[in-house]
Amino acid sequence: MKNPYKNMPVIGRDEEIDRIMNRLKVGGSIGICGLRHIGKSSIAEQVLNNLENDKTNSFTCAEISIGTISDEKNLYDEIADALFPSEEELFNSSDSATQLYLKLKRTLRKQAKEGFRGIVVLKELDAIRKIEKADVIVNRIRDLVENYEKYGLSFLFLSARSLLCIQENTKDLSTLEGICETLDIKPLSRQSIQKMMEMGNLYSEEALNGVMEITGGHPYLAQILLKNTFDDVEKTGKEVTIETLKRMRTNCASVFDDYYKSLHTFFKTWDTSCNLWDSLCDYLVGPCLEEPKKEYIQYFRRYGIVSDETGLCFSNDFFDYLSLSRIKPVWDEIASLELKLRTIIADALFREYQEKWPETLKKEHEEEYNEMKKIKALTMKGKAKQKGGDFDILEFSFLRFLLTIILDHKELFQSIFSQIREELFKDWMGKICDVRNEICHNRRPEYVNKERQAAARDCCKELLKHL
């Protein structure tokens, strides 16, 4: 049996496809918004295929990626070439953008009187922000959209950001939002993932639970995971178990990590005024000093990153990634304290054990040491080579572990206890660890007490005075 996950049909998007087709058939335009690899282009291609196979309708279709467009004139030229290849002599390369647009409108009006009906799929609409005179382009497209009876042209817009976000982050642009209705594309439902698994005879309730836990229904990640799982089952003849799926997740770790990094970049560069990545970590992982804005949470829900049903992260796997990427301290005082303690510990251990101190640390605290290695591998991949050396493993430890090392080797840290009584040191560190540790990073922010955060911050300041 051939691997059915190499060239998959569109699954679980019937409702979205029907809605888009019904809109386009009556001359309306529509936008679809969703994360990278969520299936926007596949949905658009399926819509066009369905329209081409519908003998009761006759549409001329064009697909254009805004990401490849250099300027306003280039866009109109691409639309004209795609819709009216036989009218090429009408569109002169020496025409200005305005002249080309007016010729396009005249041609559309003439063809519409003869029954012409066209659909233009504009992919990567986000990229319009980088094109000069984006406001002029949008106004002219809006004119075509709002006068379908005159020009016979509909648009299907594909974007990662919402039309409002694109509008707010494009100079002089104020007319994009409201140009048409938009449809948010989210991860697939459990039922759709089950249907996907049944294609390769991989379905069992246990296996379905595992796929949902790892991918959260994200079609791209599910396809990658199931493709590898199918090959493994064909080779071994064994049934799919949770352990099988976890092993396949490890085998394609680079694909998952690269995708998560792309989400990191996307949310971090959401717009010029905010860093949605930090807000996402605050909301799902915590701790945070203030609740993210309601509009940010709405974005997370629109994308399906946050489940509408549970209010939690769409997948346990992505939540783990968020948790590990959250090792950056929330306050400058914590960053300073962690750096100071790591330096004190590394110096003391080196004096006692010389170059062998990391091996000693691993032997006495193997579980914590291995956890630090995991965090290091995930968050600092490739950076040691760039800097020409390895990283101190203590850079990837939580404060709780630093406290454990100090208390287990008190004789090596008299420099601390000569300045601070042991009980007071433990009390201050305990309060800090309550809001800065691996457990707290798995809490929702509403469960992180603001008074405890303030007390921990004060303890940080006191410790820094004495160290």
C-alpha cells in the first residue's frame, strides 16, 4: 500500500469550502485567515477545482501571490495576463500603474457585459504592507469588489494576519477591513483527524488520543506525524501505540521545531506595537505581571492556538515548547539574581572539583542535570558552535535547582551564609521559586498570585544587595 499521506486530499474542510464557494458564486468576495501551513492554499485550490468542475458556472480564475509582486503596476499586469491572455496587446509595458488599472477596468466592464465572471485568488495578502502605495492598491481593489455587477470580478484573499491588523500596520491604509467577510481557519477537529488516520488504517482510540496530544489537530503536523507512522507500521507490522507516535515525533523533531520557530517569529513580529509571542507565553504558561489584552486573546482563539472549548493550548506538544522557551526571566532582578548565583556556584564547584565539576553535578543530581540538557538542546541549538564553544550547563537551570546545589554543598558557599542567615536565605529563595520555577511555568496566569509575585520581587532585590 502506498503511503496515503504523501499527497493528501483536503480533509475536514467541507464546511469552509462550501461557504467560500457559495460566496463566490453569487459574486461576493471573501478572505480566509490562518496560520502558516494550516491549509489556506489547499482550501483555495479545492475551491477553484470545484468551480472548474461545476458545469452550471463558468469562471475564469487566476492565482497571484502578493509576496512576488514588486509594485502596483506589476500587480495589475499579473491580473490582466491571468484573466485576459488573449488581450495582451491592450496592456502596454510603458503604461503607468494608473493607466494600466483603467485599461483593466475597461476590459472587465466590456467582458462582464458579455457574461464574463472572474475570480482572483490573492495569496500572502500580508505582504501588501511592503508594497509602495498599498493604500492606492487596496482602494482600487475595493472598487472592483464593490461593483461586481459592473466588472464581474470576485476576490479570494489569503492572509496570515487579520485584515484589520494588516490595515493598522500599513501606512495610510484605512479601507481594508470590511472589504469582505473573513473566515478563520483553525486546526482540524478530532473527527477529521480520525478520518485522516483511517486513510492509512492507523486509527484506534488510543492512537487518535496520541495524535491529538502531539498535533492538536494541526493538519500539517498531523500529516508529517502520520506519514512517518505509516512507514514505520509498514516496516514493522506493529500496531500504532502512544509510544509509537512519541517515537515518530522524535524522528521528525526538526520539522516540528522549525514550525514552532516560525510561529515564534510570526507572533513576535505581529505588528509594530506589540510582541504577541510574549503575550501568548504569559497567557498559556505564565507567570505574568499583567493579563494580556483581550484583543490578543481573541487573536489566539481565532487562530485556534487557544481552544474555544477549554481555553487551553491547542496541543500538549506546543505547550511544552512554550514552557521551555519561557526560560527568559520576567523581571530584570531575576535575571541578575540567576546570573549571580550561577557564577557563584560555578566558581565554588570549580575550586572544589576543577574541570570535573559538571560530571560531579551530573552524578549527584542526575535527573535535574538531564532536564537542563533537554532545555539546552531545544533552546540553544546551533548557538554554541556560532560562539566557538560550549555553554555552561547551569545557564539552563531553574532557581530551585540552584538552591538545591547551594544547600547540598553548604560548606562551599560560606561567602553567602556569612552575609545572610541560612534560614533567611531559604525563605527569600523559597518565595522567589514560588513564581519562578518549572511548576509555576505550567500554571495559567490567573493562578499566579500577584501579591506573591511582588513579595518575590522584593526578595530578589534584598538578595542582590547581599551577594
